[in-house]
Amino acid sequence: MAEPFDTAALASGSALIFRDLKQYDEALAHAEQAVALRETGRAQSLAPSRITLVDIHVRRGDLDSTVSAGRNLLSMSPTLGSVRVMQQLDELRRLLEPH
């Protein structure tokens, strides 16, 4: 069943758009909002938001925040099994390789 479009979905989508535009500060604000809004919801929705947050920290060059957000992401490991999440984690791994 598809998830409803809500404020968290808007924040998540906005984070991705600003990331793609290389407007990382704006992307970070939206990614943090998406994570905050999804923390009380379904874990399957939270994982992609946390992956986006880690991705943006990497692109901003903030490795301390990358590690912190990455730990939060990995702490939810039982919910990281979906194909989509696994693909996103693989993309994140490639992004982290230079570091």
C-alpha cells in the first residue's frame, strides 16, 4: 500500500531536490524536518529519510555529523531490509568511499 503524501513526504522530497541543486544548507533543513516528522511513524518511512540526511551531511563535508546520523540510521537495522533501502544504502556506500 502506498504511503499518503503528507508534510514528512514534502520535506523529504524537498530535501532531495535541494540536494540535487547543491543547496545543501536548505537540503539539510528539510531532511532534518523529514526525520523529525517520521520518528513517530513507521520505521520503513524513517529509514529513507535518515539515508538522505546522511547523504547530505557527506555532501556538505561534515563528517562528524555524517557519523552521528549514520549511527542513528544503523541503529534501526531490523528495518533496513527492503530492496529500496538496500539500494539507497549501496548508493550511500559509494558516496562515502572517498572518505
